[in-house]
Amino acid sequence: MKETIVKVADWAAERGDGVLVTLGLGSCVAIMLHDPQTKAGAMAHVLLPSTSLARDFTNKAKFPETAVPLLIERLKGLGADPRRLVAKLAGGASMFSQLVTPGTIQMGERNVLAARSALRAAAIPIVRESVGGDRGRSVRFYITDGRVEIRSVGASESVI
């Protein structure tokens, strides 16, 4: 099975029996879209919740609001129907919660909220998610069946 590594502020789209992998998700969020009928899937490793937080916003994979439309377009090019797409989310941890003022919204939580908002705007339902907490995650997204394996240090593997 072909594995494609998706780095920070990067994306990939596949059709068939590929696996999209992203390692060390902390406050970042992996947005995964899947069309079960055509067995097409895509992942973006988003870094920031909004283009307003960056000086350079040319990289569409960096932000949920631009990553979701990008992934939809790439999946359409692989034969996916946007009306069949479902989403899974992973990441958005509060890695340094002890260092910030209590009650402030952390970057991880902001990334999760922004990802949910971008998916809602695109009318794509979120079927499963593994978000929040205080541990980083590594993710393996199997395109054929949409399965997502999540590993965290000090926790048992989970599948969403």
C-alpha cells in the first residue's frame, strides 16, 4: 500500500488503496474528506484557524477556510461527488495548556472550531472526530474504506 506523508500546512488527495499519514499533530488539525463510493480521499494538515492570523496566506492547506474548498476541488478531479463526501477530524490538542491563562481559548480548540465551521459551510457532515485533549496524535487515513487509525503517546490506538 502506497503511503503519502502529509506535512504541516500540506495536503494530499488519493484514489484507491493509498494511505495518507500525518505525524505529530499537536494543536494542528487533520481534516480528512472521503467519498466511499469512488474510494477517493484527501487530507489537509491545517496549522492556523484563520487567514487573518498570517502575513502570508498563499498556502491554502494552512487554514481550514481555504483547505476545505481545495480538498473538494481535488477530490472532484478524482471523480468524487461533493454531495457524498464525509469528514473526519483529528488533532487540536492543547499541548501547553498549563502555560496559558485559564479560560482563554487555545490554538488547538480554535483550529477545531474553524475546521467544523469550514465543513459546515461546505455542507460536509463530520462523521467521526478525535480532537482536543493534551496529547499529540499521529494519523493514518486508509482511502479504500475511510478508516482512520490514531496513535498517541501513552494511549492505546483508536480507530475513527
